[in-house]
Amino acid sequence: MSEIEREQVLFERSEELKRLKEKQDLAAYLRAQVKDQPRRSGREGQLRSEKAGKRDDLSELKKRREEKSNAAKVRVCQFLETKTNVDSNKA
């Protein structure tokens, strides 16, 4: 094996070792990133969506209750106005 061939083989090996080292470093970096992030289970997502659904239902109930209350107030006001109009006509 000539010296040029030998040097070329050594260079190729060193390049391959560099690539392997870069892959290992990248894998270690990604593992560290995954460890830093909190684990999330699928169940938490389901609970969140259930809570959101319950929250929407509650908002809808509150809205209906408020509409009923406002409608009752309007009826009372109309009743009082008609009563005062009838009383003033009698006098």
C-alpha cells in the first residue's frame, strides 16, 4: 500500500468518525431536550377537552338564565306601566 493510499484511508476513517461523533452529540442533545420538557399524557388532553366542554355548557346555562331574568324584568316593567296607566285613567 502506497503512502498516498494509506493517507486517504486514514482521512476517510477520520471523516467517518467525525460524522459518528456528530450523530452521537446530536442524539445526546435531543435526549436532553426531551428530558427538559414535562411529560404529557393523552388523558390530560381528554380532561382538558372535557373541562372545556363543561365550561361551554356552563356559559350557555348562564346566558339562558340571564336572558330569562331580563325577560322577566321586562314583563314586570310592562305590567307596572300598564297598571300605572290604568290607575291614572281612573283618577
